[in-house]
Amino acid sequence: EGTDAGGSDSYYITTAIDYPNGAPHIGHALEKVAADVVARYHRLRGHDTFFSMGIDENSLHVLRTANERGVEPHEWINTLDETFRRAWKALDISYDYWIRTTEERHQRASQEMFRRALSKGDIYKDNYSGWYCPNCNTFYATEELIGGRCPNHPSLSPEWLHEDNYFFALSKYGERLLAHIEANPDFIVPASRKAEVVGLLKQGLRDFSVSRLVRPGVEGWGIPVPEDPKHVIYVWFDALTNYLTAVGFPDDEQKFANYWPADAHVIGKDITRFHCLYWPAMLLSADLPLPKQIPVHGFLSVENQKISKTLGNVIDPVKLVEKIGVDAVRYYLARNLFFASDGDFSRAGLARFYNDELGNDLGNLLNRVVSMIKRYRKGEVPAPGPQGTREDELQVMAISTRERAAEAIENWEIGNALSITWNFVRRVNQYIEHSEPWKLAKQPDAEQQLNTVLYTAAEATRILAILLAPYIPTSSNRMYEQLGLPAIQAGAWETQTAWGSIPMTEVSPSALLFPRLDPEVTATL
Ligand code: ME8
């Protein structure tokens, strides 16, 4: 459990900072939802959680797009900054800190990292030449190109560039990195990604260039190299440093001591080289502790096709939220989130999960519970009568569900955590069916038995609201509200998931949680 980093119960989690090249798509949303589920879980555990996200603005690609559009570059990123923040708000992403890499304090943090590496003797000047793809901000060796084109942008021919620039002595750190990965088996998860990184390490590491000459047309973009402003710091060197800036490096020592090292840097599989090799080496060079873990997720496709602007299959998560609701989108992404494999977004899948699981299983459960209490007990949640084996079993399952879901979340098995929890949703529905409260209500001598069934179903539903809060926070609160309880608070996982820990008095039935999707809406997804 990664709770002993920094401050004794602090939990610091980050996502990749996206390139602001347009609105975020559903693949970006997947990563933010994954991190948000885990951040919310830690808040529910009562941990001092700090969740940071932001945008990676110093890339030349951003500048080029602004120029192509004939907009002033800073205006362009300001607009995109709003677009990103609006999107994450729509998805209920509960970040505590938003970083933009054009901010002054981030400039200071990046320059401090550069200076530290310089003073260690880890940065030196040399001649550099290579194929540079401005879209990737990466130099490629000739053998890395595919048919003379960028491996990631097959429509672009990279430029051959020569320059004197600064290099970082990555090769010096190979052995220490390998030793660290071997001594800390959970440093990179899942195991398949760790194996990939170990493979790279065993091939031997090459030093990488950490500056770019300021070329005509790109003046004023990027963070100047300290004492040598003809160069700017390589965008990945600066972008990675965002994880330090967010927790106060280098000025706010107290905040930094509380949250660093990070507990988790959540990233996608295309950027492991930077996070698992470059970043830890930069930290070692700066004499800073390494992050505890780098959980790497797969890629999301749409209807089994790679997400791509040219294919025109980019799904805007904000539009989806407008059509189907934020929790439905969050649920669908989380339910199908397995870090070790790629995922696929399908409209039919979304509609099916919505109707079958959110609507039929969960929405109906809450609705049944509160309306039966309304009908049979005038809305007063009864004290339970004597418990039988059925109730005992349900109570045991509530606890084991909580424990197994927690373990799965902590292992980044988010889809599994949700399906473990869902088994309990189904089980509570079965409990109601087997107990037949509608029959008990007609038997004058079954008063106590009916009280037991109504109470047990309500209590199980209440506990479920907390267990589901990381994924569908709004709906969890609506469940609590209909059960007559105030909003779910930080720490509730610890203090309110024990059976009978919170007294319920009067239910407050209101709208169905997930009313069946209108076929017209389904058709427009
Ligand atoms: O790489 N499915 O930014 P980015 C899942 N600025 N995840 C996806 C995805 C998909 N289809 N497409 C992208 C960058 N991602 C850098 C990061 S961090 C110091 C700098 C993920 O906008 C991708 O794997 O290209 C990455 O984690 C994130 O979105 C941002 O990608």
C-alpha cells in the first residue's frame, strides 16, 4: 500500500500532462478517469491526497498549430487550457492542482533541475544531429524511421538537424536504474511494461539531448537554458519536471516534503521510456527520491479502430456526458479498464452497460429499497429484527467486497475492482428476490422478518454507495440522499462501511438513478 510516502498518510498521484493540440478525446479521458478513481479512493480512505494534472505547453507542435491557424500562440494555449479544464470538470475529475508548463514557477523548477544536473557533471555540450520530428519533439536515428518517415507520423518527413546542444548523461545511470527496478518489483506495473523497460536497459542507454537551439520562428517558446538563452530546455526534460513543480519544488519545502516522492505517475504505454528511464535518471542526478510507482495503461480504440483525426472517429467525452450523464461515461470507462491490455470503446457497449448494469442492477436496487420502505414503513427505516443466515452472508460479503475491491484498486485492477463490487450489487438484488418482502408484507406475523429484510437491503445499499463513490461519485451521493443521509465525506471508506455504522432514519425517494436510455439517445451516441 503506497501510503507511507512523503507525509505519513499522504498520497500524491499524477497523470500525464496532455499536449494541448485540440480538445481531449476519449482516450485521454480514460487516463484521467483511472487516476481520478484512485485519487477518490484514497480520499475515502482518509489519506491526505494530492492529485495533479495539467497541460504540456512548450512543445513546438503547439506553436506550429497556432501559427497554422494564424492565432497568437499564447491566446491559442489559453483557449485550449480552458477547453481542457472544462472537459475534466464535465467528467468530474477531482484534481487538486492544475499545472501549465508556461507558468513562471514551472520555469524555475525546470531550470533548477537543469542546474542540478549540470553541477553533477551530468550535462555536457556536444554536437547533435538527427532526424527531428516536430510533432513528436523527438530526434530519431535513421534506422528508427520507417521509409524515411516519422514512426508516429507516417505522413511527415522529419528534418535532418545539426546543432551544438546539451546532453544528459543517461548512460551513466543504467545500472542504478536496473538495480532499482529489480529491487522494487512494483515500480513499473503491469509486469509486461516492466519487462519492456528492462529490455531497453539491457540494450544499453544512450545519452539524450536536453536542449534545442532557438531557431528562427520559435523565439520566446520554451524554457531558456540557465545562463545560455540561445538554447531552450528540451520539452520532455521540462514536462517531466511538472511533477515536482506541482508539489512546490524548489521553493515550498514544506509542501514538497509532504508529498514527494509521488506515489503514482499514471501514464499511457507510449511514454514509458520517458517516465521509466529519463525521469528517474534526472531525479537521481538531482539527488531526489524516485516516485514509488509508474502504472502504465494501454490504449483505447474506438469501435476497434485507432483513434485518429484523419479517420474522423475522435469521440469528444464532453458531448458524451451531455447525452448520457457523467457517471455513465465514468462507469463505462472504469468497468472496461484493464491496465495490462488495450481497451475498446463501443457505442453498443456503452448503451448495454448503461441499461443492464447501471439501470437494471443499480438503479432498480435503490428504487426498490426506498420505495418498499416508503410503502411498508411510511418511509421510516425500521430497526432490524433477528438475523438469519441470509443476512449473515450478506454482511460477510459486504466486508469481503470492500477488502477485495480495495486490493484490486491498489493493484490498478480498476475494471476488476468494479466487477467485484458489482457482484455485490447483484447479490443484494438476489437477497431481495429470495426474501420476498412483498409476501412478508401481507403476513401479519412477519412484521419483524420484514423489518430485517428492509433494513438489511437498505444497509447493504448504503455500503455500496461508498464502495461505488470512486467511480460514480454523483450517483453515490444520490444514493445516500435517497437513503436520507448527508453527502459522503472523505474518510467514509474507513468510518462508514462497517455494517450498522451509520443509523438511517427516513428515506427520501426521488428520481430513478439511471432511467432506461431513450432509443433516440442511443442512436446518437
Ligand atoms: O504524451 N488511449 O501528451 P499526449 C489511452 N505531453 N490513452 C491515450 C490515448 C488513447 N487512445 N491517446 C493518448 C504526451 N493517451 C506528453 C506527456 S507527461 C510529463 C507529458 C494518453 O497528449 C498518453 O498515453 O500525447 C498519455 O499518457 C496521455 O494520454 C497524454 O498524451
